[in-house]
Amino acid sequence: MTRARHALAMFAALLLLAGCAAKTAVPPGDDLSRTTWEAFRQRETARHADWKGFRLDAGLSFASQRRSGRLNVAFYGNIDLPLRLDLSLTMGGPYAFWVEDGSGFTAYFPGNQKAYAHRSTREGLSRLGLPLPFDLRELAAVATGRFEVLMPEKYVSAKKRPEGYEYAFAAGSRLGSLTLDFEGKPIHLTGRGIEPWKVAFEDFQADDAGADDTGAAQPRRVVLTTPGGSQVTLRIKKLEGRDTPWPDSALALPIPPGTSVRSLEAQGEISVPDL
């Protein structure tokens, strides 16, 4: 995998998210575990209820045994699509533009003047070497703290940990478990698999920059550890909501005239520029 694909895969993996090991089981009638879960669910229902769109700006750093690097991220769009994600080099030049709308997923790489499209965002990203079980709409839900879009309404068991409670989900769920602290803040989210992705939500802030519209503190740093031991850190600089949708012109992909858009549903080699 080229450094570029590695960097993008690390960012894409941020949408996979995962967790920790189990400790003491909470008895079936544990009031505190239920109260903590209910507080979390109520806050999720109220969070960003009036948002029609959003913009998130962040710095992305990644490190593995073989390489490391940084990118800047601008992720913005409407809650119900379209959505656009721009990746840029730390020196300021554009690296890649992704868009998801009602017709599917499109990616443009200005460095080599190549564009790709697929009806499915997840399948398109996989063809680009970025296996991701979430599309951009689901990614937006995670990025803006609206976990209820992905989270089952109920958990099947709760386990007590020193930092809070870990709630396990049914086998059919895309997520394995969620760990909340005793105040109901999400601090770990886990996927499934023999060696699942692991994500920690850190640096909660409740000031004007870090609090959401319910007054709850929000994580400003997300740290992912991949099954291979690589690590990526997303440092959220700013998250803003909009009470009106973004105009279509702001979310349109900047593909120069004459650039061919190749279908990722066709066979053949895919190339993306290196960092």
C-alpha cells in the first residue's frame, strides 16, 4: 500500500471505531448502568436536533512501524446529503476530494487528475484500497456525535469497568460495544472481529469550543489503534452546525472539464497520488 493509501485508510478506519476488554459483569437489575445508558440516549436524541448541515475541521496524524504523516480534513455538508470531505496537505495544497450524494460516491485526486465513482460509498472506498464499513452519512453521524444513527436502541449486557460501563450489542449489530463513563459520555466504541479496531474519545471540553448544543462536553481528540498496531489521531479544531442546508454549489465536486470519471465497478488498476 502506498503512503497515500495508507493515510487514507487510516482516516477511513476512523469510521470503523472499536474498544476494550471485559471486566466484572453488572447484575441484571443494576440501576446505575441503566440510568447511565438512559442519560446517554436522552442526550443523543436532543443533540443537534435542529441541525440541517455542519462543518468539521480537523488535523489528522498517523503513524505505523513503516511510515507516518499528516493531513488536514474539512468535512461538511447536509445531514441528509450531499456530503463532501476534503483532504489537504499540511503545506496547504489539495490532496483529495470526496462527495457522497443521492447517486453514490465520487472521489477526485487533483495530483494525478483522476476521478472515480461507485454507486456504493463503502464499495467504492474498498476499491480504492480503503476498506470502510461506513458511508459518509454514517461518518458524519459519528463525527458530529450523533451516535444514535448507528447505535442499537438496546444493549444485551453491561459490564462494569473502572472508568464506567461497557454495553455489548446483539450479534447482528455492526458495533460490538460502547463504553460510557459514569456521566454517560462515550469514551470507547468497538467493532467486531478477532482483532477489532479500537478507538478512544479523549480531551472532552465543555467550553464554547467544545460543548455541543445540549451543553455536554465533546471530545476534541479521537485516537484509533488498528489491528496491525498503527495509530491515527484526529484532532478536532472546530465543529459548527447550520440551521439551513448547504447550497448545492458549495458541495459540488471541483472536477476540471475534460477529466474522465472512471467507474470503480469496473476491473482494472486504481492509482492514487502519493503524499
